[in-house]
Amino acid sequence: MTALLLLLALQASDGIASRYPGDEGLEKDPRVLFVEDFETGTLKEIGARWGEVSLVENMDLSADVAPGSPGRRSIHIAKNGHLYTHTKGVDTLFARFYVKFHPKTGYIHHFVHLIADRAPTPWPKGTAGLKPAGDQLFTTGIEPWGRWGKSPAPGVWHFYSYWQEMKGDGPGKYWGNFFDPAEPAAIEPGRWYCVEAMLKANSAPEAADGEQAFWVDGKKIGEFKGIRWRSSDQLKVNTFWLLYYITEQSARHNNDSDPDRVYEVWFDDVVLATEYIGPVQGVPKSGKKVATPGRSALQTGAGRASTGKLVFSESFDNGAGPFKGGELVEGALSFPAKGVDAWNAWSLPVRESTSIRFRIKPLADLEQVSILIWSDKLKDNTRYYVTGLKKGEWKTVEFRGVEARAGWAMDGPSLDGSLLNNIKLLFEGPADARVLIDDFEVRE
């Protein structure tokens, strides 16, 4: 009995992978949320397993795998690209992946992220320069960092994090805060590494006991404690972003003018779990893994807001309906910069599933359209901003009510729990500028 207990203790300390030689059968472990070994499927099918793939034209499936790998394929990305998925929400997420950078690699702008998102979307959100609210989001990236050119490319491993108590840059912007280990772990180009990152939420809204840590080839390199990641227990870690993002800015920041840089990366054997995973150990019974599809992380309806019961809709086929301030044009409602609004045509409390959806088309060059929703509970307008607009092109807008927040920077309280019975859309632009809105829906 003593020997058995000792064996179980050793297995626990070695991680989940220690119980599954060559990772064979690991996807069936109840602690495992997601497995992707790139052994089966086309890039399109792999993207469907994840939910979102970007710049698939920069990707291919490669025979280059880590020494001792139980598989035959990895994914290769040149220049830029990503895979993005959602898991069920958890308080602690471990993410293990194998990675190799090209021998002539340059510096990297952003890399792999673990994310807690109150209102996940099928695609990544832009958070650069913004401090998230404590019930909205926190995120950390396990990234190579060049240390302003002090470390050879791609640099050393560290964390790049956004959360409610992060420090700003002084002028009012918030860029990811660095978490650097006491001893930098240099990355050797052209060599496969096993990297694992852990993100653990604080146990209660007021508690500063959140953590993050990372391991390289099974050795813990960085560990950081005492973090108050969130202000609400409803905010869970639920998103994984396998990202490879290159810009010229990274080279400038590291004073790198080498013209022969090659921006390519290989990823393999991705596992997400609620406990430490550890490197692949041993080999499968057959010597190589049987090619079975990876275990998808996708949750039913994850990242899709418009799944609730329809409460109100307006197609503008027979007029403007309850909307004031616009006029019918081409079967849609056209409105000027001062906006269009509707009141008391619907009324429902904002919950997790409450959503608003519509299409808009700017007829002029605009940076954004602002959405204002008045909250009697907050005695203030909440806001949601629509960006990425192109003149003359329709854009579908879909967001959850809890994503609308008070404050010009959307850094105040959420609309959560307020009565949703109004909306106003407006923009900054010349007097003759117009935006079309169509197919408006509210769902509970």
C-alpha cells in the first residue's frame, strides 16, 4: 500500500501526461479539456475543431516534430496566423504546447495567450491599451521577449498580462504588464521546447491569491502569486489563443536590423487541462499514436450571443418602427451623426445571455459607431463601440448586454442586472455623413 501511494504521488507531481505513455488516451482524462496533436484532418478541419483559424494560407502541416514525439505531424506557421478556441469556464487552466522557432527567427510581437472572458466571441478581441474591468476580462500571454535587444532573438520567456489592477503607462494607456522570472530562460532558435503555462484565478473577489506560472521542458521557470485577477466569481478562464504575431515594431524595439530574418514557427501536442500536464513521457504501445481526431474544446454556443429567445426585431421593411431620428433608404434606416434611438419597444433584465444584433453600413469613412444604452440602475449611459468599419460595406454587429459598460473608456460598471429598454446609435462625422442600420434584434 505504501508503494502504491508513493507511485500515485510521483505520478501527480509528474503531471497528467505521466499516466499516458506517448499521450495515448490522454484526451479521455476528465481533467483534460482539449487535445490537439495535428495528426488528423486538413487545416480546414483542424480549424473547425478549434472554432476559429486566421490566415490559414500561412499554415501547413509539417513532418517536423519534436525528438521523441509520439506523432508524425506538427503545424507550421509563416509570418502570422492563429488558432482560437473556447473551453468550459474554469478557475485554473494549464496549457501545454511544443514549439520551435526557425533558426533565423527574429523577435516576436505577441504569442500564446490564456484568457478569461465574461462574454467570449468566436474571434479574438482587441484589448491593447485598455485596462479591463474585474468582472469583464483578464489575460496572460506566455511570450518570447527580447529585453530591448539584450537577448538574442527570439528572446527569453515571460508573461505579458492584462487585468483589473494592472499599471498604466502614465498618459492613460494600459499595455500588458511584464512578469519576468528571476533567472531568464533563453530560447534557442531551431530547437523544440515543451512549454506549459498556468493561469489561476483568485479564490474570491476580494482575495489577492491569484497566480500564474510557467514551465520549460518540465522545469518550473517562473511563478508569480498574490494577484487579484477578477472582481467576480462569474469570470472564468475559458479561452486559448495559439497566436504567432509578427510586426516591424518588434524589430525596432530590439534594435534589430538583420535583413535575413525568417519568421516561421512550429507548434505541436497542445493540451489544455485543469491540472499540471507535463511533457510527453514514453511512447504509445504501437510506437506512434493511432491517428484519432483531437478532443475539441468547443462548448455548445460558446462565443455566440444570438442563441436566446427573440424578444424584439425590426427589419425596417414597413417603416422606422420605434426608431426616431432616421429615414428609410434602400430598405434600411439611414441616420446622421447625431444618431437614431428607440425607447420602450422592448423591456427585459440584462443577463448573461441577453444580446443585441444588427447590421450597419457606413456611407462615409468613419472610425467607429457608438452605442449608448441608458441604465436607470447605474444612472448613467453604458457604451459599446463598433470599429473596423469600411465605407459602403455591411458589418454584422453582435454583442451581449453585459459587454456594455459605463464610462467613455467602457471602464465602469456593466449593464448586468439593469433593465434593457432603449438604445441609441451615433457617430462623429460631417453633417452629410450617414450610416444605414438593418435587421435589428434583441434576444433574452
